[in-house]
Amino acid sequence: SSTSWYIPDNAFYYKSVTIKVTESHFLEKPNVMAEFLQRNIDIQRDKGSLLSLVAVQQEMFNLMKEGHRTSAEMVRLILEDKTLVKKLRDTKFDLILTDPGYGGGVVLGSYLGLPIVFNVRWITHTEGHFAIAPSPLSYIPVVGSHLIDRMSFVKRLKNLLHYGISIYMDHVLTRPYYQHIISEFIDPGENIYSLIQGADLWLMRIDFVFEFPRPTMPNIIYIGGFQCKPPKPLPDHLEIFMQSSGEHGVIIMSLGTLIGSMGPEISEIFASAFSRLPQKVVWRHLGPKPFTVGNNTLVLDWFPQNDLLGHPKTKVFITHGGTNGIYEAIYHGVPMLGIPLIFDQFENILKIKARGVAEALSVTALDVDTLTLSLNNILDNKQPYRKNMHRMSEIHRDTPIKPMDTAIFWLEYIMRHKGAAHLRTESYKMPWYSYHSVDVLAVLFAVFSVVLLLFALTCRLLVKRLKTKRKLKQ
């Protein structure tokens, strides 16, 4: 990903505070995520049994639970440190900026009584919009459903089931770890979900050029692609390699910071497919170099992704579907080949494929021929991928204020006005039956039923009287 995401431990503008947890956890083990992803890939490629699939899913839940447990433990250590809390209060911060993917920052900001601003895509158990904005399940896909915004009855049923899973995750995997801290330090009537809903401002890391249209709220500000920027000059060895591609251009491949390699078998597939192409390839790859790497492929353990994507010789970006890489490709107008592996990557690739700017390959069907065919399709000037991506890039850039400048404005806005309660809807404080007017509908239904019953009884009484009169006349 872009180097803009990396910051030093100490700088002039801020101070770092180290919180020592009482015990280590398995997330600290080296390569724990890489090993988990490799097992997931093997399962998808039918190398594992059904029991292995269940084990991988269980491990994913354990990863989530451990992350929330650690986040809750860290915030407890902060709140129990009276000296540190006094220092935080005496500093008189204007706001707290946090990512609600883990709830520690939300709890800390609520305890200190600070305006809370989110740098957000996800909350503790789902996509951020679901917490505060109307989210009809009829056309808004739930994370993990692998659906787009056009759904048949069966797909809407599937979407509803995935929504139920997200509710389960909220109540079972995330809330319990924070609840005892919230009850002790803030308010027993609150929970992590209600604290998240009470944030002043949501700086949402999306752009509707990429996302499906959906209802929103006035305190949601969209800053998708805020990390994107014009390319810097490449190091000499990279520039020489890029220019050596001639008219064929260069393919860039990166699977993000978490996935340096997909294992030797798949790595050999990529290397063999690349060697068939006239294009040059810059490949971010960790681990042993594949045996079949061709002379047209440069294998590196790191490269300046944003600068390479902005180079005029770049023709295609091969990605696992991480949000940062996708927005950088959109910004620079580079069509993509998506190979999703885990989490939200499947939805991300579905979205760019639906926009006509990418092809998608499943890791389960990956081989040299299919990979080569997909790359040639994207590289073919007769295909619409580059044209569509050029239009998408123009739309993304066509804004009066850059996403980063928008974020800075709204952060300063919150500081000037000590929050933004006037932008925050009261709907999140309502019980579900009031929010959906179930109680109103129930009363109306009851009144209608009573009126209907009285009408039926009146009609029955009238009919009975008429029959009685006829008998008397006879």
C-alpha cells in the first residue's frame, strides 16, 4: 500500500504513549496472519476437508475475538491509570480521531467526554453505514454476502441471513469484551454499539464512484481515496525497467501488506503466466523466488505502489482487492485484475467488476491459462476496461475539494464548534419497534381489527333481525 500509511513512532506533531498489556496474545506471533491466509487459500483450492474449513472459520472468529479482547484490555489499562487519565484531561484535547473497527478509541473518547470523529470503513462487526444510516436489505448488500445492489428473491434471502450473522457477531464476538468496561466507567445502560452510533462525525473512506449508491446521513463525510496523490519520480532502477517495456507497457502485481505470497504452487502459476506475456511485470513477492520467473519479471519485496500505478507505462494492476490499492488504481486510471482471498475483498472486486473496470478470478480456478487469458482481455484495446477506468478516474477526481482537504476542514469544524450534535440524528436512540413504527402499525392494525369486528358483528346482528322479522310475518 501507499507509504502515506506509515508514520514514525515519534514526530514533532504528536507524542506516542505505549500501553503494556498484562499478557501476550497469539496475534503477536510472527506470520500468524500469513499462515491463516495460506490455510484459507488451501481450503478454497480444495486441499482441505470440511473439518479444515470449519477450523479456518473458527480461527477467523478467534482472530476477531482476540483483537477485541486486546483492544478492551488496553483501554481498561488506560482508564485505570489515574495519572495518565489526569494528563489526558489536563491536555484538553479538542477531539478524538479513531477507527471504530476496534472499540477501544470509542470507549476512551466517550469516557473523556470528547467529540468523537471516525476515520472509518468498518465498525466492530460490519460496514459503518449500517450503524446510523437507513440500510434497506433489499438493495444494500451485507458484508460477506458477495452480492451486488441488484438482487433476486433468493439473493435478498441470502442477504437477510448474512445480516443475521452480523447481528450475532455484534452480540457474541464484540460487545461482551467492552461491556464490563463501559458499565464500570461510563454508563451501564450503554454498549459499544450505542457509543459508536453517538459519534459526532464519520469520515467515511469511500467514494460512490466505487461504492453502490445508498442512503446516508448529514454527519457522514466521504473521503474515499484521500491517501492518493500524484506519483513521485521512481528510483533509477525502476524507471529504467519501466521504460524498457516499450509499447507493451508494464503489469503491476501486489497482494497488499498482509499477503506477501500465496504459496509456492500459486506463485509458480503467476510466474509462468507472466513469462508468456510481452509486457514487463513488477511483482511484489515475499518468500522464495519462483523457478519459472521469466526475464520480463522484476520480483521485489517492496515497491512504491502509488508511484508505479501513476507511471504512464503501467497497463494493469493485479490486486487482492484491498481498498487502498483499488482507490489508487482508480485515481491513476489503471484497470485491474482482482483475485480476492478474504474478508471484504470479494465485495470490493464485485463492485469494480460491476463498473466494467476489472476482471475477477477465483483462487479456486486459478491456472496459467485462465490467468493469461484474463490479462490479455484487459490489455486488449478493443475491450472497454481502460476506457471505463479512464471515465471512472475522471469522475473520482472531479470534485471541488480534494478528499484530504475535506477531511481537514471537517476536523477543524468539529474543533471550532466543540462537536456536531446538530448533524446527528436521534434515530439511534429509538428502540427498533419505534424506529420502524412497528408500535404505530400495531395500534392501527388493532384499531382496524376492532372496527372490522364491530362491522362484522353489526352486519350479523342486522341479518339476524331481518330473519326474525321474516319469521314473525310468516
